[in-house]
Amino acid sequence: MFKFLLELSYLIGSITFIIGLKRLSGPDTARKGNLLAAAGMGIAILATILFHQKDGHSIGNIPWIV
């Protein structure tokens, strides 16, 4: 279950990140593009912290990520 949520979060995060980067091309949409790209990266980081497990154990280096 957690693997599915992690992969889904990565997919959503990567799509929003790519769309945000695309919006950086114009001066009218650059501010919204920057916020959208930051939100996509935030989704990926948050999903890694919450859902990443290896061999049934959560990752132990959360202080390094934060």
C-alpha cells in the first residue's frame, strides 16, 4: 500500500514539477510556474519522508533530509 502511495506521489510531483518548469518560459507565468515547480518538489520530498520503507522499516535518516 505504501509503495503505491509513494509511486503515485512521485508521479503527481513530477508532473507538477515539469508543468512548473514549462511555465517559467514566459514572464507572465513565471511566478506561478515557480510556485508550481516548488509544490511538485515538495510533494516528492514529503512523500519520501512519509512513505519510503526498505525491508519493512522506515528510513532512519530523516534528520538528514530535514
